[in-house]
Amino acid sequence: MDITRVYEILRETYYRRYYDVYPKLVPADSESVVKIVPLYDHCKFDEDAEYEVKITSMDSCHSQKGEERGYTTVLKPSNGILEVRHCFEGEQEHVLLISVRSNGEEKEIGAFSIYSLKDDLYQRRPYKGELHIHSNLSDGKESPEYVAAACRRIGFDFMAVTDHKAYQPSIRAKETYKDVDIDLKIFPGEEIHLPGVEVHIVNFGANYSISQYVEENPDKYMAEVEAVANNIDDLPAGVDRYEYAACVWCFKKIREGGGLGIFCHPYWVYERRYNVSPVFTDYMLEKHPFDAYELLGIGGIQVDSNMLQVAHYNEQRAKGNQIAIVGCSDAHGCERDVSFGWVYTMVFSKGLEVEDIKEAIKNYYSVAVEKVPGCPVRVFGPWRLVKYALFLLREFFPKHDGLCYEEGNLMLKYIRGEDDAAQRLKMAKGQTARLMNHYWSK
Ligand SMILES: [Zn+2]
Ligand SMILES: [Zn+2]
């Protein structure tokens, strides 16, 4: 049996197929009403029966007195629905175990999970996205618009094509869909390779191309980098002054254009060595001139590289340095490259505009997610967000991703020129946002 299926059984998610339970996300420490609605004839509630609801909070402490860990209440359905009124304490997952006594026997109806959130996180919504991916306009396999559709098909809410030294492909991805209603947010972007600099930098969302600026103004670029270099204090041995100054200049330039600058895959193994020396990476993580660190990259193909990126991040955090993170597939093909969809970023943001995504990532409201086919999902980042993301990946995103799958396929139909694709996309418009509104309590 597939390991993900085993995991599904362990976490009892199969019950969720028979009942709609909402809201799933509620504010912590205030009263909420959770509705349990049977979806099919075989799981209808008996109007005359009494149902026992036992609420267990995941973070609850062990009681040495042998008291029950949890809260139990008995309810009768009304109009075929069970309504559980409860004050969910703290920021954590709660499991509602529902059972009924019939013919003298206790029968389990289901175990349903909901999550209570502190205000800052409750005001934000989770979105999945790809911030670093290639099209055939550099060394990828498919057109930019194909890459965008493929990203929607696997459940992403936002993306940018970030071709090597090329900004135009990302614009083309967006332009292709300008006459059609889609919910995927497509942003501009590029992967920047500065002259004589080995560090790869992604420009996500800036309103101009840094690669083009450097190419068109080589002298101005050199003078600007030199000015930065002159203002840098002593550097550790092994950190090249020009290279570091060029990175600082580049991240600043990205910010000036309204974008997010990503320090990419330092432990990517290329030509039998790491892309960036550990001493340089260490200095970068300490000084944090970038907006986000690519904690997971190269889509899990180079497992060692990702582990080293994570280990280096953990060491810096142990020293008290906060580091903003993203995870990116860096895929060079959506169908043939093994990494597509294996790594991505989940942001907790106030909206889906580039400003919202930037704000979330820069304020450490993001996690890097790894989903290698056939393996359970793994989440990296701050503990609080990892805990929440694991809940969402089990309880919210499967439905969200199902809707995205339809839309992604319609986007592919649209670029193939199929007649009804635009009309069907229009009908699908807003469905992921509606799903979110359904699950988040008002
Ligand atoms: Zn790269
Ligand atoms: Zn790349």
C-alpha cells in the first residue's frame, strides 16, 4: 500500500469523506460553533438519538490524577446537523470524536479535526506557490504559459517563471491569460547571474529586469557595486568583496523594484563542489542581505544539498538569527523533470498580491514544503507554522488542490485553443476562495 494511504488511515481522514465539518479554522480562546453535516444517505444522523462528542486538544497535558484529557458533551441533531458549541483553547488542533449508543452498543461516527489560531495567524490565509521555475525560453522544457497552467494543476495559488537572465518569459506567462478569468496569480521574475558571481539570485515580483539592467549598463553596474564594496567592513577570509557587494547590490535593486530577492541553493553540487562556499553562505545567513533563503531547492533531487541548507539554517537560528525562508522546485520541466511540485512554499499572508506575499515571507510567515511522490509530506520552518501547515495539508489542501487541478487543466485547454475553456474558467473563478471562506469561521 502507498505510504501516503497508510498515513491517511492513521490520521483517520477517511471520515471526512462522509461529512462536511465547518468551520475548520476558528479563533483561539473564544466560543465557536462547529457544524457536522452528513453528506450521504448512509451517514445520516438519527434525529432521536443522542450523540456523544468528546473533544481532545492535541497539546493538552497529561494529568497525573488520571482525569480524562478532554471535554465531553451529549447532543441531539437538529435538522440533520450536529452543532458543537465550544471555546477552543490556545493555538492547536482539536479532535472531535463523535459516537452514538444504539442497541446497547457504542458506535463510532467519526473523528474530525479543527484548528484554533491566535489572532495574527487567524488574520492570514495559507497559499501555496512556486517562486523559482524555468521555461523553454531558458533551459526548461515547456512554454511559460504551460508552466503556469501546470502550477495551477498541482495546487498552487501563485507562481513566477524565473528563467536564467530572462525576465520576458515571466511577462509572457501572465500576458497569455490576460483575457481570461483565472485565480492563479502569475508574477514577474527571473534568475539573475551577475558577471563573475557564482551566487544565484531569484528576483520574484520586481517590476523590472535586473539582468537587463546589468547587461545594458555594465559600467554603471560596476560603479554601483564598487560603491557598495567600499562601504563593507572587514570580511571573513574566503568571502570575496566584489561577489558579496554584487549580491548586496542585487538584493537592494530587487527591493527597489518592489520584488523579493531570494538567495538560491547554496549547497547545490555543481562541477563537484558546492555552488557557494559554506563560509560565504554563513556570512550571507548572518548578515541577511537577501529577503528570503531558499531552504529547499533543486526539487529534492539533491537531497544532501537540501539537508545542508536546512542544517545551516538551524545553526544560524540556534544563534538567535531569524531567517526568512522559501522552498522552490527550480524545475526545468513540468512533465519530464523529476522535481516539479516536489518542493514549494506555503505562505501565510493577508492576500495574494506581491506585496502580501513579500510581507509574509519577510516577516517569517512561511514554510518550505517537500512532497516527494509516494512519501509523506515534510514541512520545514518555524515550529508553530510547521504544526499548522501539517494540519492544513491534511484537512484543507486536498480539497483546494482538487479544484486547482480542474482549473489547471482548463488553462491548458485554453492555451491549446479549445473553444469552451474560457467560459469554463469563468465559471470556476473564485472557487478556491469560496472554499476558504467556508472553512474559516466568520
Ligand atoms: Zn540556479
Ligand atoms: Zn533555477
